[in-house]
Amino acid sequence: MNKISDNVKILSGNEACAHAALAVGVRFFAGYPITPSSEIAEVLANELPKYDGVFIQMEDELASIGAIIGASLTGVKAMTATSGPGFSLMQENIGFAIMAEIPCVIVNVMRGGPSTGLPTLPSQGDVMQARWGTHGDHQSIALAPFSVREVFEMTVRAFNLSEKYRTPVILLLDEIIGHVNEKVVFPSENEFEIINRPKPKDKDNYLPYDETVSDIPAMANFGTGYRYHVTGLAHDETGFPTNNGEKINQLLQRLERKIIKHTEDIVQVEEFHLSDAEIGIIAYGSAARSARHAVKLARELGLKAGMLRLKTIWPFAEKQIQDFSDKVKIWIVPELNMGQIAHEVEWAVRGKVNVVKYNKVNGEPINPHEILECIKENAHV
Amino acid sequence: MFEYDYYLRKSKMPLIWCPGCGDGIILKSLIRAVHKNGFTKDNVVMVSGIGCSSRLTGYVDFNTLHTTHGRAITYATGIKLAKPHLNVIVVTGDGDATSIGGNHYIHAARRNIDLTVLLFNNQIYGMTGGQVSPTTPSGKKATTAPYGSSENIFNISGLAIAAGAPFVARSTVANPVQMERYINKALQKKGFSVVEIMTPCPTTFGRRNKLGAGVDMLKWQKENSVSIKSAEKLSPLELDEKIVTGIFVDIEKPECRTEYQKVIDQLK
């Protein structure tokens, strides 16, 4: 990390993620080394003890996610960071955190897959795993920054959403975003909002999963005098397992509702030259960097191109995409995968607009000129 | 005044366990040991995995956490590291801790984190209906070893000893006084402590292997338990069918959270 002044620094996406975590109050990190995410662990190993926090390198990713869920239950903000293979190992326990409603943040610095794949090369192949990686019906929150500055902002946001909605939040970086070095202006403490989980008030009548007041029940920290039961089994408002169909349905519907009803709060997109665009691009993460440049080049050629950048991947920006589908003639979706989000876009536009995929899975980033060619090819269709 | 009820969630009873199961005997010994140690209920966190043993957490009036299969020790590690003043007890079984969760078991022992692990060894997967476990003796039958197990078993206590745990003991539900004493010592130990408790499963292990009802299996435990001292005089062949009980290790060793605190304090 190079320091320009006290609050302006040059640092990589992974470093920015670690520093943002400290700024938002993370005091526990458990992880397992994996390329290209390890710098996040390394920075936090160095910094956390200075903040009275704890860093631990666990024996594997199953253990890492278990440890952060345990730590979070005691009221400490906790996170882990990994890449594809480790993210796969974490899935069952991500489901636990969804079911038991334990806030935590999982950073996945995506690399090429499947399997060991391409450890040092970028990919966006885990966006669907971020949505459906764990078993059973569930909602998912996943964010995808496209610059180092945005890594900082979105790490803060990931924790805020996690605490606010009591659910794990997945921060999707990729190898490019994790390793690129850029200038970041560190916001001072009062310049960003910090949201903490809803707290209970009444010790005697505490129901850990009470839904009568809010879809997001108040969460008591372990060891603070509220003795309650937490389980991954289907449970009722008391926290204890139940086989009562009505109670099970109530729980699963609430878990769904607490995210779906707040889509507007969670989903963020950025428009780039989109107001008069005829050729629309939908992109996220590192592919959006190339797409942004391609839009500029296309505009220089007089082509009306624009981009809708997904800052939130899940829940999906269905409404925003539909709104612009009345204006654009085509959507081009460049991705470092075989078209995982393009399929979602196709579903969202319901056949109203043609969706063209532009995909790359050979470990190379997408060159802006490749997207420009794609824009040109589709400009006069 | 000691009362079991003070520590129990009686509204959650009857217990899920079958008639003749030893797990209820462990529950009582555990409560007596917690009481003896004078732990306040608010400061006890009991963490379990998946299986018959792990349903114990639902019945005790502590901060209780019923996690995923094999991972109880990892959740407990996070809790202890984040809030070291809490008394963190893990309740797990032979399949949970040494099959699917084996890696966490040995690493927690190596790391020496201050957790107390009660490992219910019933030599079978009871909850799922009697499948072979890493401690099902070779030759014994299970639904997934219908002709008798062809494999060797884990020595669960031996595993913890080899991995460096500073307190390791084995007892049986046939000897609840001894079991309680060992749990008591394990709770006092500053470090990773394991009490392996042999507990009969008449429903899915005993019946299939013609070992009789719960009482018969308890009698067998009683007749075939030998202390470490007596075991020294027996040959490996003679020990084959015996349960060696006693405290195998009881030493002092640097505990990882305490050591980490020194790092934090140095950086201040």
C-alpha cells in the first residue's frame, strides 16, 4: 500500500477490501489461503490484533466459515475471503447462516473454474454459485465492485446489508479487481454509514425468531443473558426445531420475503450513457471496466451505446433492466463466463429485446475492442 | 442447592433418545460437572454437530448452537476466539467428530484452543438408522456393513493425544461417577480437552449385533472396562475386546487464545 496522503492511498482491491473491513468494524477473520484472495487474509493477519480483533488461519474453508458464524453469534462482525474452490466448500454453512440468520460476509475473489481451473487468472464463473450454491430454496445477496474504490465502498455495504437483513452477504471480486492497484480516497469515519443488527430489549420475553414486529427479528448475542437455541433445522419463533408444516412454511416465506420485499433497497445499478442509448450493455465487475471503455469508443464513432452496470448481482436488477428494455434495441452482455447473467437478462426482458452474449473463458480479460466490435456488428441489425 | 431442573429446558422433553440409550446418562453427568464448576448459565455456550449426541443442546438452558454435520468444533472455535471469557463445550459423536469432522478435531487439538469436547462414542450412526462408523469394530454389522465391517477403527482418544491435546480421558456410561469426574477435570483444563464416552446404542447397534438390550450393553461395558493401569498388564490380543478407561493425558500447555492475547497486548 502506497500512501499519498493520510487518506489517499494506492492499493489493490484485495487490500482495499481488508481496510474497509477494519473501517466498518470487522474484528474477526477466519480463512484459508487461496489464490487470488490471500492478500485479504494477509492484511488482516497484520492489522486485526492492533484493533483488539482476532485473525485465524483455519484448517480449511469449511472451518473458516464455521468460525465466522460462531464469532458473529457473539456479536462480533466477522468475515472470510476465498476463491472458487474454497467457495464451493463453504456452501453448506452459508446455508446455515441463511437459515439461522447470522450476519457475515464472504468474499469470493473469482478465478477460472471448474475445479482447480485457473488459480491466477480472472473469471466471473461463480455468479450463479453465489445465487444457488447452497441447497434448498433461499434468497441471496451478492455485490460486484468494478474498481478499487468501489471495493472499499461495497465491503462496507456488504456488512451493512448483512447486519440489516441478518443474512450472509457475498462480495464478488475477480482476479482483476482483487489485484489491480488504484487510488482510493479513504472516507473518514463520519463519511459512511454503519448499520448494526437489530437488538432485542426484553430479556424475559425474548423470541429469537419472532416475526410479529418485523421480518428481521432482533438478534441477541451469545453470552449476554439471552439463552436461546440456534439450529439449522427448520424452527419456529422460539428457535427450536419444529415439524409443524405451518411453522416451517412461515419461516421459509419470511426468509424469502425479508430480501424480496427490500429489493429496492438492496439492488443498485449505475447508468453510463444510457439515457439515449440504442445499444445497451449489461456488465459487472472487471468486464464492466472493458465495457465502459468500449462505450466511449463507440460514442466517438457516433454509435449510441450505453451501459447498465450491475453493482448488485443478487437480487437481480430485473426492474431496472425491464425499464431500459423499452428504450434500447439490443442488450449485449459481456461476461468472463459462458453467459450466466445473460440468461438472467433474457429472462428479465421476456423476449422484448434481443440479448447477445459475449463470453470469454480462457483466462484472458475481455478487451474493450472486442466489445466495440460486438457493438458495431449489432449496431445496424 | 443442586437441581437438574435449573439447567434443563424441561418443556422440550421427552428426550429424542431411544430407550436404553446412554446419552441421557451423559447429560446428567455433564450437568453435575457444570454445576460443580460453578459456571453461570449465561456464560456457557454449548455447541453440537449432527447426530443423536448433538441433539443434547436442545435440552440444556445455556446459549446453545446446533450446527452442521462435523463442524461443531469450528463454530466453537469462532466463539471462543471472539469471546474467550465464555465456557465453550462441544457435544459431538464418533461420526460427527472423527469421520466428517475429523480434520477439525485434530486441528483443534493441535492448536490447543480452550474447548471441552464430549465425544459420545456409540460406534454407529444412530440417527440415520445404523450405518457403519469409524469406530464400528471390525466384524460388527451395520446397515452399510451387512456382512460385518472390513475396516479398522479409530482410537478416538489416541487421535487427540497424537494431535497434542493436553487433556484426554475415556469413560463409559456404565460408570457415571468416573465420567462426571473426568468431565469436571476437562472443564477445568485451560486448553483443548476431550472426554470420550462409550455409550451403548441398543436400537441400531446392539440389536443388529445381538448384544442384547440397553441394560445388557451396560453390563458388558462394566465387565469389559479396564483401567489404564490394568491394561498395561494385558496383551494387545486380550485388550482387543476391552474398553480402556482413565485419564490418558493431563498436562499444561500454552493455549492459543491466551497466546494470541499476548500478541494483541504487545501491539498496544
